Amino acid sequence: MDPETLDLARLQFALTAGGHFLFVALTLGMALVVACLQTAATVTKKPSHHRMVRFWGQLYVINYAVGIVTGLVMEFQFGLSWSGLTHYAGNVFGASLAVETIVAFFVESTFLGLWIFGWHRFNQWVHLTTIWVVASTACLSAYWILVSNGFLNHPVGHRTENGRLVLADAGALLTNPSTLLAFGHILGGALLTAGFFMAGVSAYHLFRRTPEGEFFGRSLRIGVFVSFPALWVTAGFGGVQLASLTDLQPMKSAVFSRKTAEIADLQAEMAARFGPGDYVPSEVWTRGGALVMLLAFALMMYLCLAGVVLACFRTAVQRFRLWHVVLMASVPLPYLAMISGWVFREAGRQPWVVYGLLKTEDAVSSHSPGTMLASLITFTVLFAALAVLNGWLLLRHARTGPVESGLGHDDRVATGPVGAAPPDPGGPPPFTPRY
């Protein structure tokens, strides 16, 4: 394998997977938050709650729609750049990817469409059910992705037939500790991302003293009170994962802890077992990614502790402009923590793509460096364009604030001059919204 082709392929996967991950973090967290908001709105029947569902739901839909495209592109590059991986281990990790595709595109997307277009058409409890199906299948999608990723980091439940891996124990694959611990970590991180996003957007409007002070004051509190427990859930699962590395990936653990003697012993042991080669992952990426993640979490911890206290005081929520600035500036922190943690997880298992079974250099497709470079440029430009588009759409809608048009607006209600009676449609009586 040409070393340049390998480096370009790894860089391409890092950019596409990392870029897609940025969308997933907010989408997964916002799906759960919006579902809870609509539950409260349905139970209390308060118009203010329904406005919150529509506003934050619109932001969720924007991020979801653009994120779907990035997911399609990332799936495409598996077959393009990593044919060695799909040939050797596709029978095991590919099955969970297929299930995720079915869950995401045939269930989650279908019910999201029903939720978007079902306002004022479905019974309120049926409509509530659709968003909970969306949120549940979003969690299932994340789980199935992590089944595949967990197998790459800690391969279990397989056997070898004719030089290829086949599934031998589905139970072991589905309960892989590398999968379950990561799932809890990602779920907490997604809620943390959504909480910081809600608090930051709300702080922007409160800082500008917009007329929707009550709306965004309540939203800011929700964001802060979601972030606080989500931070501790994320940190708890992350701590357990770090402790488990001693057994699952001892070389990564040794590099992270800078145990030079242990690194040397593990290198000698793996060279004797698998043949000559460098089995020590990059310390810059492995240890660096972990340290950035930990620093970001430490900063978020202090912000969450202070935020919980300040959110208890109405005056601070509405008038403390310095806090508003801090909340706006802290929106990128969960993204930074999750991406750096992902770098630590993936870079730390090198030189393996399937830990202990398949080296990364053996998993890459046999393309020329020129072909791989062209592919990298194409994917990079596409992902950059999608990221810019998503950011522009989110900022535009977030700055606009809650408006009567958009998600949940009933366009079928006839309108006319103020005080005038609606025109006779000449058919059945006008539809009466259930909300």
C-alpha cells in the first residue's frame, strides 16, 4: 500500500466522520429535548409551550436535514476507500450498519415527516407519539452505529471462515462493552450539546433585550438544567471507558498515561505476536485528543455549576449580560469535547482498523494517490459547503426567533382583513386545530 494513499484515506475518513458527528450530536440531543417539550405542551395545553416546540423543533429539523446528506456521503466512502475492510469484516460490522440505515431512513425519517406535516391534522396524542418514535429511533440509530464502531475497537462475537470474519455470537456483538459504554457517553454528550445550544441561542436574544424575554428566559433555564445532569452522565461513562482501556486496548491506555516502560513492553509483545511493525499510536493525536476533551469538560463543569445557581434567579436570567455573553461563547465547547474525544478513541487504536485483526494499511482500497487526493478534495469541499449552509440556516432561524410561520403553522386556515369573517370555502366546515 502506497503510504501517501493510506494517509489521504485516513484524512478523508477523519473529515467525513468527524463532520457528520457534529450534526449527529445536536440532532440526537434536540430530538429528545423537543420530544420532552411537546410532552409538556400536550399535557399542560399552554400556548407558550407549543411555541417552544415549534421554534426549537424548526432548528432541529434544519440540522437533521443537512446531517442526513453528510451521513450518505460518509457511507459512500466506505465502499470507495475501504474495500479491504468491507471484504474482511463486512459480514460482521456491516450488518449493524445495514440495520442502522433501515432504522434511520425507513422509520426515523418516515415518522419525522409525519411529525412535520401532521400538525393540526393528527390528534394531539398521535402527533406526540410521532416525535417520540423519532427520538427513540434516533437513539437506536446511534446504538447500531456504535455496535459497528465498538466491534472495530474491541472485536467480539466472530469467527474466521475462508480468511474472512463471520458473525458467530450476536449477543456478544450487541452487548460489547466498547459499544454500551460509548452509547451512554454519546447520549449524554448529545444532550449536553443540545443544552448548551439552547442556552446560547436564548442568551443571544436576552442580551439583545428582544420582546420575547419570557420565552427565551424559560428556554435558557431548560438548556442549563438539561446540561447539568447530562454533563455528569457523559463524564461518568467517559471515566468508566478510560478505566476499561487497560483491558480492552492496553497500548492506548499506556500512551495516554505516558507509561514509557509499559509502551515498550507492549510493543515487543505485539511485534512478537503479529510480526514486525510499529504498534504505538501517535502520542500527539491520542494523548492530545484526550487532554483537549478533558479540558473542555472541566470548563463546561464550572459553567454548568455556575449556570444552575444563576438560573434560579429571574433577574440574572433576564439581566446578567456578562453571563449571556459567556453562554453564547460556550456553544462550541461540547462540539470540541466530542470531536477531541472521538479523535482519542479512533487514533488510539492505530495501526489497527479492526483491533488485533486487520491493520489499517490492509483495509484501504488500492487507489493511486492522485485518485485518493481528488476524492479527498471532493468530499472536503462538499462537507465544508454543507457545514456553512447548516450554520447559516441555523443562525438565520435562531436570530429570527419564534414566529407564526414555519413549522406547525396551519396554512389551511383562511385569512382575510382584520375583523373580517373567513370566506366560505363552499365545502366542509373549516378545520379546527386541536392545540
